[in-house]
Amino acid sequence: MTPSRDKPARELLDFYIEAGADALVGEEPVDRFAAVEVPPRPARAPQPPPTVPDMPQRAAPPAPDAAAMEAREAARSAATLEELRAILEKFDGCALKATATQLVFADGTPGARVMLVGEAPGRDEDIEGLPFVGRSGKLLDRMLAAIGLDRTSVYIANIVPWRPPGNRTPTPQESAICLPFITRQIELADPDILVCLGGPSAQTLLGIKDGITKTRGRWFTFNTGKREIRAMPTFHPAFLLRSPLQKRFAWRDFLAIKKALGKPRAPDAAQHEA
Ligand code: URA
């Protein structure tokens, strides 16, 4: 193909990828709009409506409540971050695992003073198995660098550790099922400061209803189960890529985080270390 004939095909592929159609499901294309010949159904004598016991029995999918309970027990049983990762690798209670390429557990240094939590991995993260490695991750790296931090001096994870198909927003049920794992991950990573990247992360972790425009830059308290730590919601880097004018607010938030890092650990934290 000449480059000029190649371009529309490339653009069409880019469009499919942007729309989330980025996986091959068959070797042959199928025209699902083509008229299908439906063979006439054989005439049947009128039947009485089936009673409930006669209904076909199908294996019920695991109820979300049961999956959330299983997640709580599994997360609680992890004594270390390595154990938590191994438990998540085996956990089948979240349907997102079936469509994701792999688990996206964390990046950075466990035990770092700052932990950042996003919403869910995207396409690049799904491929690499690491959070925030795509375009928004590159911006996050620059924001961290602006306050003297990098991937080795923070710990990064997501509420949901599997990529939702087509980068859609995780459903409330999916987030609820994954919540015990991320809360245990925070407890085991034991940061001094929790940064919630974007509204969904802040709402899920801090139990707040207000949107990110209202909550960003404010300090909240997050109880890790071991101690109370400071938590700040800020804009998600993906949002900042779409709305660059908002970067000045994120800059303020990151300066506040830098200032907070200059302060010694809270007294209850010192007690926790003893
Ligand atoms: N957005 C997120 O919330 N998390 C990632 O890991 C990447 C993009």
C-alpha cells in the first residue's frame, strides 16, 4: 500500500482503538447487519406457561455481595504486599479479570511516604502490568518531579487492578468488590500521605460524595486500620491532559503535599513505628 492509501486504514484503526475495540475476537470479519434467514418454527400445540420449577437451571454468576465478602476475607488474610498480590492473582470474584490482559498491582516503593491511587488501569497499563505508564502517567511523573519526587520515592496503585474493557469507568459493583484489596494495600504500604487521583478514587477511598472540583486541595483523614493518615484528592492527570488550564490547581495541591512532607510524622505514626 502507498502511504496515502495506508492513511485511512491507519485512521480507522486508531478510531477503533480509541473506541476501545482493541482486541481480536476472530480471524474472519462477521457482518452482523446482514439479513439472517430464520427457518420457520415448527407449529406447536399451545403450551401452558412453565412453572418456576420447570424453568431451565443455569449456574448463577457469583452475587456481587458474596464476591465483596470473599474479597474482604481474602484481603484481610494477606500479611504482606507480596501475599496480597498473590491473592489477587488467584481471585476470580471480579469479572474484569476475565477481559484484562493481566493484573496491574502497583509501581514504586512500598513504604514510601506518599501513595497515589488512581481509578483503574488503561490500555498501556494493561499491556505493561504497571499503573500510570501511558500519557497520563507521563504527566504524573512530571508533576512528581516538580516537587522532587519520582517513582522510587512514591508508591502507586489503583482502586481496580484490572483494566475495564474499552477503558470504560468501573461499575460501582466492580469498585466495591476491589475496595477491600486497595484498602489492605494502603494499610500494608503504610504511607504518611495518600493522594487520591480524581473524583472516583477520592469518593471510593474517602467515602465522600462531593465531586473533585470541590474536594481537591483539601486535607481529609484516611484510617488505614493501623493509624490515621492525611489524604488529599487532586485532579486526575488524564483530566489535566484534557483541561490543561486546571494544571495550576493541581500544582497548588502538589505544593501542599510537598509542604506536608516537610512535617514530621504524626505522633500516632511515631507510636506505630516504635
Ligand atoms: N488512569 C488511572 O486511573 N490509572 C492508571 O493506572 C492509568 C490511568
